[in-house]
Amino acid sequence: MALAALDDNQFQGLCRAMNQADLAEDPRFKTLAARLGEENNPALYAIVAEWTARLNPEDVERLADRHGFAAHRVASVRDHYNDPHLRHRGAVQEFENPLYGRVVEYGPGPKLSASPGRMKGIAKPVGFHNDHIFRNILNLGPDEIHELKEKRVIGAWDDRPGAKPPADWDGAKGTFF
């Protein structure tokens, strides 16, 4: 859980939610400065951690809404992927990529009405455009490219997933955006 009770009212709400309203009057926790103190903060953290450990995340979120402090379960990438709200807002987008096929990626953050963001692709592997650049822009022939590779002047793909283009890609397709 991620919790925030930044001001005294929010902290009092957290204390009520924990059924420990007296904590709000404890001199160690009465003010924000006291709660953030080096000697007090770990003690308060332990109290809150022990309380949240007994509850499920949904219960903590409901209590936070009722008592006026912020709380939300920490979401995993899987949670984001499956979240219908994030999908609806475009924060998580699924689209077809010419290199990798169907991909899911975080969408643009700003939500602009006149020029909404969109996802067209994802980053290409390092050196993806090398052959296109060498052949079509630098006008190097196959023998020159091969010689530069042999001398290790230019690199080759490695075998990590996503670190090289598909096996059937020949470099002649050039760039795509």
C-alpha cells in the first residue's frame, strides 16, 4: 500500500481509520514536523505497516476514502495491463507494430482534446537502420559493409529478444515510421 496523510486533518483521519485516534494527540505525532522526525517516523511507520498488514488493500482504500487520507495499492505492470480505466484513458495502449507485431505500451501522458497523442511504434533495436544507412545513404556496397563488419568497425545484432530485427528482415525494407 502507498499511504499519504500529509496534513494534520489527514493524519487524524488515518488515526481514526486505524481505531487509534489517540495517536493524533501523541506528542511524537501531533504535528507533521514531529511525525517526520528521525526518531518518530520509524515508529509511526511500524504502526501503520502493522495495521495495513491485517487488512486487504481494498479495505484500506475504502477507509482512506471515508476518513480523508490517500491510499492505494501499489500496482504491478500486470495490474496496469488489465486496468480498464487505464485502457479507456489511453494510458495503456495496444497497437500493431511493424517490427514486433502486437504490442502493449504506456501511452502519451498529456491528454489534449485538439491533438490527442497516439502510439505509432516503439523504439527500434540499436543499429536497426544500419544496413539502410550504409547502403542507401552512404552508398556502401555489400563487400565494403562485410569488410567493416569483419574489422568490427560496425556492429552486429546480439541474440537478446528485441535486440535485433526479425530473422526475415533483410535491411532492404528500409525505415518505417
